[in-house]
Amino acid sequence: MSADRPEQIRRELEARFNPEELLVKDQSQLHAGHEGAKDGKGHFDITIISTAFEGQNRIQRHRMVYDALTQLLQTDIHALRIKALTPSERSATN
């Protein structure tokens, strides 16, 4: 498992969405031994706040994130947990 995978994910998402907030957590250690972890790919938890998600429903937002990470999904990412919000949605939950 490459230690720089979260940073690679961060760079891709920052370039695509210019987020106000971005948190990428490597959760791979929680999945050690699971069938999906045997290929060496990682599990990641992403929280991203961006105006790019305005007018998009949850499925569309997730597709946008997956599209931004297409290459890494082929080589480094096994699973993603995504929380994608607009700035106004973040303010409403705080």
C-alpha cells in the first residue's frame, strides 16, 4: 500500500473541484484480510465540499467524484465512501 495514495486522491479532487474543504482518510487497515483488499488496492473515506455539486443529486455527485478518480480506481482504489456537499449544505449541518 502506497503511503501517498491519499495525497494522489487529494490532488485529483482539488484539480477537478476546487473544494472549500477536502478530507481524505485511508481506511485500508480496517479492511485487511477482506476479499476486496487482497489485490492491494485501498479503501478511502472522502468528504468534499464544493460549489461544483450545486444542482446535482447525490448519485450525480458520486459519479463526478468517480470520474475524477478514474485512473486511480483502476490501479489504487478498491472502495470509496463519499460525502459530497455544497457549501450551503455544510453550513446547514453545522
